[in-house]
Amino acid sequence: MSEPSDAPAPPSPFADLAAFVALPRVAGLALSADGRRLAVAVQTLDREKTRWQSALWEVDPEGRRPARRLTRSAPGESTPVWASDGSLLFTSARPDPEAGSGPEGGAEDPKQALWSLPSDGGEARLVLTHPGGIGTVVVASDTGEVVVTASAMPGAVDAEADAERRKRRKEAGVTAILHEAYPVRHWDADLGPATPHVFWAGALPADPDAGAERPAVGLRDLTPDAVPPNGAGGDLHLSPDGRLLVRVETVPDGPAGQRDRLVLVETATGQSRALVDDPLADLSAPRFSPDGSAVVCVRESMSTHDDPPDYTLLHVDVATGAARELTPGFDRWPSAPQFGADGTTVYFLADDGGRHALFRVPAEGGEPVRMTTDGAYSDLQVARDGSALYALRSAYDEPPAPVRLDPQATGQHPEPLPNPGTLGTLPGSLHEVEATAADGTPVHAWLVLPEGASAENPAPLLLWIHGGPLMSWNSWSWRWCPWVMAARGYAVLLPDPALSQGYGQDFVRRGWGAWGEAPYTDLMAAVEAVEQRPDVDETRTAAMGGSFGGYMANWVATQTDRFRAIVTHASLWDVDSFVGTTDAAYYWEREWGDPLREPKRYEQNSPHRYADAIRTPMLVIHGDRDYRVPIGEALRLWYDLQKRGVPSRFLYFPDENHWVLTPGNAQVWYETVLCFLAEHVHGEGWERPELL
């Protein structure tokens, strides 16, 4: 019997940024057709610790066996999908072992290809490639037939012609793109000249015998008329028998607008017809019923100047296109619907009171029933025999982990299945708090307290403001992880102000077109409520936010000097400029109006108009590849702060986007924020991060 150890417990990885960015991260979940195998993608640092590398792991659906790693390569593997024969399909840019060196062998500009891992183990084999890379992979559940998406050059009739066009552009040194329709960018990607197409691959050939030549897989374009800027890049699903494909198609809506409809494609002929085409709504997330006779999808009503969007589920008859609403009067926003195993139930997810919960509703209609208590669920998988559901669950005190759920029970909060992303003890505790807004509306928030916070040792407070704005603080985040702050003694407040999801349509409407009003006063109400706690130090506070949260951080800076520091990431500063230069201007203009014809909301709610009022030191952070909130917002904010003499710094990432996605830059992001907070919240001397 071993003696008890007096050795101190190992330090929390949240207290060491290098250890924090090295923590394994679980994402993606796939259930095999027989329900006996689960696969997840797990990101870890590569050998050089300069990028995250994804690998596939198998998780035991019964929770009896430990997880085991299935794949290993330097390029990594992702998007697992089980084939009907039990093999595991995935995409990877790993080189073709049967090709030589050079571009054909993957040494130059490697593209994602489709690979298959045999059901009984062994080496993965390359299944198919495309010059534009393989994107989405969808399998018909009964027949195992496959469709994939890949980007193709305009006018290319096959893969060979596509490769030749790419080669000619590269050899000529041409990178220009000629646009003839809006938009031209999306998040961090330039649209064009290649555009997504949907290709029929059919039944994949069996593994060849040792030494035999690899069988070729032909691709047939189901969307030959796809054109820039969007092509056929929307969500898609195959009927169980593989005869029909339902996909989201983006179509013009006015001179420079867009909307999404549902299109049904016969896979044998490529003939298509509109299934649901609603000029007042966007349609998304279509899924077939087990017998292929119906489709369930999400309908999002288009927002207007006066009203935010609203969401509901539609049940659509495939033969007639007749649609009926499944969730009328349900005052939450349903997403990610799926039929149950026998087709009589539809499962879906929705934000609800600071959670992203699992619900079910009868396919014939009825009241939705919430099935889970805490946490945020995603990647829902339905066992075909009806025995179980599987999903990833996270929360602010739990990173994503696979769980098994009962298909009917309510009040569920199952234990995670053994997986490689399990964490140890967190450096603090999570609390649910509620404040009351000026108009009497309850405002929900989460509060992370560091270890040791007490009346004798109150913790300095960080207000974190979420992005969106139509979202909620309810799930784990690696990019905005409050435990990194708690490990350094900060309390972190995560409130859901007006415009947040999960509290009903009226709660969203309170802030619609008036971002500087109820959202701001809700945030201040939450801060004031938490500052009454004896374990929080109301004299040492700071505010931080990204995207919409960055807008709010800027707005806070113009309205109050109660905070010692403000950190604004990927933020809106001049709303008129933002609406005209973002990647989807038509969406924001529905709420804000045309600035030349309806300037009132811009005048009342754009932070840059109140720049003279700023007294609080500010840290500005932005990535140059951010097309959602273009870099011009940060450049203008930085100049306005500097010329007014406001103490400020600008952390600029030339090659990052709306987020900060590489390990080194993520670590520097946290280091700079912590140094800035130490300087202004704690009054310490400025310490420039070593690599900056």
C-alpha cells in the first residue's frame, strides 16, 4: 500500500497559457449505422506547436471502454461520416501514398480528399479527390451512396478541365476575381472564381485486394448551373434510399440581397425543383424522415426595420411540397431538427434560459418538450433502432464531451462518455445570477468566481459581453475562456442582455435597432447586481467584448467611466461604415435602414459619434482577414483614440480573421489582454509580451 503523497497538486493548465492552448479539444460527432460505434474529431497541438492538428477517435456508445485513437497524420483528419458497411469516411489533406512527389503527390498546395478507414482496422485508403478539394460528405443511410461538395472553376466540365484552369491561372500569376453579383466575401474567404458544386459519387467501391489497382470513383455534377458568388454551398441531406437530395439554395432577393430556399434534386437525373420557396423567409437545416416522405427544416422569418427574425420548424411533404408549422407559439428559436428513428418524433435544439437544450415534438404536431436540464447540446445523432440519442454537451464549466441520452425522458443530464477531452478541476466555481433591468425585465448571467474569492479577499471583476448579437452565453469557449482569467484571480460576469436568444421574442425586440439602449442598461444592471456581492471588488473592474460585444465595449466606453479598462475585439465603431463594408450588408440594413434615407438609428447608436466622451484606457484588437467586421473599424477607432489622447494600445493580427485561430496568436491574445488588465485594473507597470 503506497504512502500518501505530500507533493503539491499540479498547476492548473489555465494558469499556464502554453498548457492551456495544448489541451485537447473535442469537436464533431458521428454515429455508425448499427449504433455500435461513435467517432469524434479531437484537436491537439502539432509537433512544432504552431497549429492545431485534428485526429479521429472512437468513443464507446455504452461508456464501458476508454476512447481509442483511429487516425494519425501530420495534415490531420476531420468531418467523420460512417458508411453503411461500417467503414469510416473522413476528409484529409494527407498525401496519396500511391502518388509520387510534386503537386500530384500532395507536396504542393494539398487539398482535402475523401478517405476511408476499413471497419476492421488497417490503413486508410484514398477514395476520391477533386482539384478544388472535398468539402461536405453526405451518405444515404439505407444504401450507402455518397454525395460530396467541391469547389469548381466556372466553365470546367470535369475535374481535368478544372485542374487545367487552375494551373493556367497560377502559371500566369493571376489572382484577380471578377464579380458580377453581391456578395464578394464571406467571414474570412474571398468568393470566387471557383464556387461550390454538389457531386454524386454513388456507391463507393470496396477495398481493393493487396497489390490491386485502386478503383476510380467518378463524380457527376448534380449542380452544373451553380454560379458565383454562392454556388451550391448550402446545407444538404440525402434521402435514406439515395434517390433524392434536399439542399439549401441561395437566390437573389432584391438588387443586392439574398435569401435561402430548399431545392429537391433527383440524384439519378439531376433534375431539381423548389421544395420550399418563401419570399419572406430563409430556410435551413433540412433533414429527411426515415421513409423519405417528409423533410423537416428551420424557417427563419426575415427581419425588418421594426421586427427581429423569428424561427419555427416546418414539416414538408416531399411529394406535394405542402408545409405545416411544427412549433407554432413556441417562444424560442428551434435549430438542428432531426426525425426520430420511427419518424413520429422530431428532435431539435434551442437556446432556453442560458442553456442550449434538447427538445422533442410530435411529427404530427403538439407541444415541444424539453428533455435536458443544463448545458449546451450539439451534433445530435439518432440511433436507427430508436434505443438512444447521442450528442456533444458543453457548458461554461464543461468542455464539449459526448453523451448518451434516452429518446423520451425529460430532466436528463447524463455523465459524459469516456473521451480524450476530459479536464481536471477548474480554478474556481460557476454561479447563476439574475439582475433586474430598469424596465423590470429579468437579466440572466453566469458568474465565474476564482478560488479564494471572499469578503476578506474580493476578486476584481471582468464584464464579458457576448457577440452575435442574437446569441447567448451558454456553452464552453476556448477563445473566450473565463477560467484563464479565474486562474489569475479575476471574477468574470457573463450576462445575456436584450437581443440575446433564449428568453423569448420580446426580449430580443427590446434591443432591436437600439443597441445602445436596453442592451447597455441590461449590462449595467447585471454589473451593479454582482458588485453587491461581498466576494467581488467593485472598485477594480474592466469590460471586454468581441464583435457585437466589441460594439458594446465601445459603447460602454462612450457612456461611463466606471471601468478601469476596456478591451474591444473585432468591434464595430462607425456603424454606417460597418453596414456598407461587411460581408452581408443587406442583412444588417434590414435592421438599421439605409443610412442615406433612414439615418436616425445610426446617429443615435453609433459609438464613434460620442468619441469625445471616452476617458477609459482601451485595448483595440483586430484581424486583417476579418470580413464580417472589416479592419477599417479598428483603424478608425485607433486613430480616434490616439488623436484624443486616450491611453490605448492596438493588437493587430495581419493574418487572422474574426477570431484568432492559431495557437501562437491565441496565446499572445491572452498575454496582451492580461498585461493590459494588470496595468490598469491592478495598477502594475506595463509589461510588453515577450514575442511582441
